[in-house]
Amino acid sequence: MKEYEMVREIFNECANNQMRDVFIEEIRLDGEAAVDARVEELLKGEEAKIEKEVLADGSLVYHVDAHGLLQRYTFTEIG
């Protein structure tokens, strides 16, 4: 099992508001395939377009468009 910091950002749809909602959680998962499955689980029931990006430091970033609501999930291995 690996421990990850998961950061979920929900971007505000209002044109003049640049703020976003940010949620941070520490979770334990069994590698990259389990992270993929976790993102799918979080979006269960949503018709979402998901683009995955692997950063140079090994962090996994998922760019999500769910019915026009833009979100970003970033998983960074800790510990």
C-alpha cells in the first residue's frame, strides 16, 4: 500500500470569480491502477471526460470535465 495526498480542486464557473474549492485528503491505495479506480469511483454516475497526466515527480493529475464543471484531482505519494 502507498499513501497519497489527494487534492481535489473544483473550479468556479462564475466568470469574475477566480476562487476554487479545494479539498485535501490522505488516502492509502495500492499503486497507480488503484488511483485510477479511485477517480472513477469518485465520479461514479457522472458523464465525465477524464485526462490523466503523470508529472516528473511521479504525481498523478486527473483533469476532469463533468457536465461542464471542471475539476482537478492530484495524487502525490507521501511517506
